[in-house]
Amino acid sequence: MGKYCTNCGKELHTGARFCAKCGAAVLDVPANPVPAAQPKPVPPMQPIVEAQPQKSAPPAVPPKRKNTAAPKKNGGRNTLCIVLSVLLLIQIAAVALYGWPGFMVGGGVKRPSVQKSDSFTLQEGQTAVSTDSGVTVDFGPYNAMDGEKVSVKELSADSDSIEGGTRTAYDISAGERTEFDGLLTITLPYDESETDSTDEEGSVLAEYYNRETGEWELVDYTVNTTDNTVAITTDHLSEYCTVTLKDAGSPYALLSKFSSKRLDDETALAILQEFEASGKPGEVGDSLLRGFYKQFLPIQYQQYLGDAEAELVHEVQGWLIDVSELAAQGGGYKQAANILEKSGYMLLGVSALSLGDTMIDAYKGNESAETVAAEAYKLSYNVGVALLDYKKITTGMVQLSMLGVIALDYSLNKFMVAADQTYKDALFNVVIAYNEEIHPWTEAEWYARIMGLYKNRGDDPEKFNAALRGIMENYSARYFFDNPEEQLVATNEAGLHAYTTGLLPETDAAREYCIEQYMARLGERLQPVLSDVAQRMRYDSLKAYSKNATELRQALNAPLEFEIIEEIPDGEKSKYAGATVVISRPGAPVGGAWTVGLDKDGRASLDATIVGYIQAGLPTQLRLWNKGDDHYEDAPALTQEFKVKEKITVIPLGGMRIEAKWFEGYWSQDPDYDPYLDVAIKILDEKTCAFYVGIMSRYTELDESKYYTCNYVFDPVGHTLIIENYKDFPDGVMLIACDKSEGQYGADYIQFRKGEGYQYSALGDVIRME
């Protein structure tokens, strides 16, 4: 009998820990013969810990309960939060915490074992092999495979490393060869029953195993749902696999599918123009990025049209910008900052791939595509050379420029027109016979020579173009520099016995004419080879894009840690031991939110990922219910806000959570009576600040000359800022931040402490001025 999800009723896979459709954690209950129709919500299992601090899982089944938390001020924003909360109600906390299936989950995956092995020896002219199980490897015409031994090993299926998915891998080898000049096509079968029936194509992926990094990475592939196969284009051999997912909307699938979206020419050019102008996305790019971030929100939220959707997407972008600015100053979380950077480069990659297809159309003779190709060539070269270090940030810009060379200078139409004028005299026929019958280069030889130029001059399209034209010109002129014996052979091959019994006479004008005309003919004859070269350039652009997409994928799945800590004075016991904590958007329903129980010391830890944090709606509020209280029915005993800007977010209970910039501004001993400031602070960076103390001063504002630059040490837990080298306090002074709720002033204030151990009052209290 099967086992079914208690949340949505979908049948579960054997050993599954989460439902592949809705993401709910699987409870250890007896299997049901049929799916439950409409299961009643049940209270979540609370991981209340009474021993050491422990990393805990979120609730298993998000129940639908009425939230009775006390209303907060600012009704408009609260209304927005309520709308967002309803949309996020059925968001599964397990997926939100751990994010990507296949990442950050479990303690490692066992390497698969060999289930079946097939070996082949390629005969002369043979370029492809096939196994009985449906695996085909086509090496193409440019890799000289005669006599090579090829092995295809089918490995055991892996359902552990990807939640809700199955990886079926094949180890493919060809002796000692792993890299190839020509492109290979590997076709792998997949099991349709393991896919999402509502979106079969979107639930099938292809990857290869990168032995250097020890990770599976995306490849260039297409899905054939008629034959249930995946066709992979590559230039190297390794382990390749299909990944079949029960949910085409899972985060694992979403980023993988983003690469297949081709942009229209106008949009792709606009993105290049924005990067050329400012080095970053503009209005068009930002619009696409909003769509990119939106796909990581819960599916019901993506379908919601209105201000709430736009607000949350805007918050995601704003959060990433804030963290990136901190990272630029040496703080913040670099992985979160990488998302903003890599997503921008991803836009460049998508533009390059899209325009690359247009350039190939131009190369094939589509005159309407030539104008776009010319503009794209210029823009991509400018962006690639002027703004990016393409050796480190591989977005395909240079490959796009190389495609432009092929598209604009070697298009089929151009050579066909020129070739119509080439059959004019006998000498030209001799040159044709020499180059095509007596001493021809095979297509494989031409491909090797052109690819050699591409490898050596691939960073400069103009040099590549000049070198290719040089090879074509030398090839066209070979007859005129060979010895008379070979020239006579060519003359005989051309069948010109009726005209002469010896060599044809030649003049400089005739020689120049023949070389020029044969170059046009050669351009036409090289169309199949140049087409394959263009496809190779596009593949390199896609490979560069995939590398960037993999880095973006890794950044999205980077870890976030939340440490909830009760600050307990020495000699006292925890007052929050055994309490229940809910982390969510402000005022969100408890059901579906991250929930954890505190240990005997009033502490708990949660592990998440960046994409999980986004999926959860960017939680910024902690609510606490004392032990014994019902967090579905009772009002919380404690509510406080926090910000996520580092890998580890520490949330101290019962106290405010501040940053060093909290101390910035003007402060007075009695602002209601005295309009003049007594203290002024500016935080300059992570170590230095501008500081001023002037009791009885007559300033209502300060210019820069009045400040004194000092070093400081900030303690976010103790809420202190120690000024180390101010002129009036050579031994240092400690500033203690106090929230307006802690004192009698009705405003934030600072306590001054000086002396050994900072135990003596310096100025008393100073209050924040409006």
C-alpha cells in the first residue's frame, strides 16, 4: 500500500521526507490505501528541547488557525502584511528552511554503483554508438574516432540527493580522451512516470559531474517528450545524468529552466545597451530580474496580481542591494551580494545566447537579422572588453562577438552572389581543380584550422577575422606558388587539353582575379564547416553562461543561520525556557511560519538558505509565547523585529537589536528645554567614526571640521559603542544604547561610561534629538 501526504493527499515516494508536490514534511504514520480527501489541520509538532541548544525543524503541517496577535500601528502597511501572510499561509516551512532539494540536506550522498556496462570499438568512419537501454553517443565528424574504444556504464539511480527527484547517471568514456574539438551529442532516456505530469518537459533536467568541484552542474540540453529522451550537447566526456522531478515548480527546476528562455532582439539589445552605458542593469534588466526573483516565491503568490506581489519582489531586491552595499564596505554577507552580481551577469548571458541565435540566422542568409547582428556585434565587443574581465566573468560576450564575425563576413548570401561571377576563364578552372581535386583540405582539416584560430585569437574578433581571411587567401593562391609539375597535373585534371598541352599563361591581373574569385567560392564551400564553428562558438557562450548560472545557483543556496539567545544576567535563570518562537513576516499567521522551541537556557538555532529565506517572504519578526501558552490562540508575550544582513543573524530576546549606525545623530541632555546638541556621532565605516562632545555648546548642527575621527568597537549584543581615542577621553568612553521603552524620556538615549571597566558616569544620559 502507498503512503500519502497528510497535507495535500499526493502519493509519496518510498523513503520520502517531504511531499514532492506541496513540500510538507512526512510524518511517521501508517500508510493509507488512498489519499486523504480534505485532512483537518492538526497542531504542528513542536521541537521543544530541554537539553543543549539544537537546530530544529519547522512545523510539519501548517494548520489553519486564527491569529489573535495584538494589532500594530500603521494600518496600511499592516494590511499589506496581512495580504502577504494569507498568500504565504500554505508555504511549507521545511522547504523554506532548507531551500533547494539536493543542497544543504543530509550528511552526504553515496556514489552510485555500476548497474550495466557496454563497450564499443568504433570502425572506420563510425561516429556514433548506442546501447540497448537507449543511450546514444554521437561524436560528430571532427573528432577522428576510428579505432577508439568507447565505454558506457549505467549507474544506479539516486533518489536521496534531490528531494522529490531522481538522478539517473551514466559514466561515458573514450579511452584516455576527455576533451574534444568537435561537439558531441549524448542522448539519454528518462522515465516518464518519474516526471511532473502537468509539465513533463519542465521537470526533466540534464547535468554532468564536475570532478574538480565534486558537484553536478547543468549542461546544454533539450527534452524530447515524444521519445522520452534528453539530448545533451558537450565537448567533453564525464558522468552525465537525467534528473526527473515530481514538481516542475521546485526551486531546483526553476533556475535550471530560466536559461532556456530566449529574449526577443529588442530586449536583448536593450540589456547590452544598459550595460554599455552604466555597467549594470537598467530599466529593462531590472524588469527581467523582478520576474526572476518572483519565481522563487510560493506558486499561489506568483499568481496573485496586485500591490502585495510587487511589494515583496521590491523587498527582495532592496534586501539584496542593502546586503551588497555592506559587502562593498567589507561587511554584510558576500554570498547574498553575489546573487545581485551574478544575476546581472546572467542577464548578459541570456542576451548573448538570444542574439547568438539571431547571428546564426544572419549567417544562414536571413538579411533581416543582419542589422541586429551588426549592432549586437558592436555592443557585445564593447561590453566584453570595456566593462568585464571576461577571463574571470565568463558571460559569452566575446563568443557573441566571434559569432558576429561569422554572421557579418561569411554569410551564405554574400558568397552565393559572388560565386555566380566566378566561372569566367580556363585559368580559374585550373585553380579549382588544384584546390578541390589535387590538393584539397577535408572539412575536418578546415574545422581544425579554424578552431585553432579561435583558440589562439578568441579574445579578439578582429584578429580572428584577419587570420581566417589570411588562411583562405593563402589556400586560394596555392596553385600559383607550387612547382610546374603540380600545376600541370591540375591543368590536366581541369580537362583543358583542347586549349594547351602545357601550362596556361598567367598575368598578375589574371592571378589576382582567380585568387579573389576562389576566395568567394571557398566561402561558399566552407558553409557547413563555418556553420559548425558558429555552433561551437554558441556552445561556448552557453557553457560560459551555465558556469555563471551555477555560481548564482550556489549563491542562492548559501546557508543562513539564525541564533535566538536570551540574555540571562549572572546568577539568574532563563525566563523563556520552553517557550515557543515563531519567525515570520510581521503579523503573519503562525501556520506555515518557522517555529521552534527554546531550550532550558532560552536558546535555539535554525538553519536556512538564502533561497529559503526568500521563499518564506523575508521574515523580519520574532514572536514568543511562554511555555504553556497556545501560540495559535494567545497573544505573544514578546514581539520584536530583526534584520538579516550577515550569514549568522543573532536575535537577542527581550532587548533591541541594533547596529553601530543606531548611535548616529545629534544627542542632548535635555532636548525639550535646550535646543543645542551636546553629542554628535557619525559612523564612517566598520572601525572609525566621527565624534563630538561639547557640553554647553551653542550648535544646532555641525560642519565636518567640528568632528574628531576616532576608532570604535561595537558590541551588538551588549548594545555598546566604545570610543577609543577621543581627545577628551584618552582612556576611552563607552556609550550604552537604550531604547525609548527602557527609560523615562520617551525617546532613545545613551548612557556614558568612563574609567577602568567603564564603571563611572561621564555625562549622564543624552537623548536623541529629533
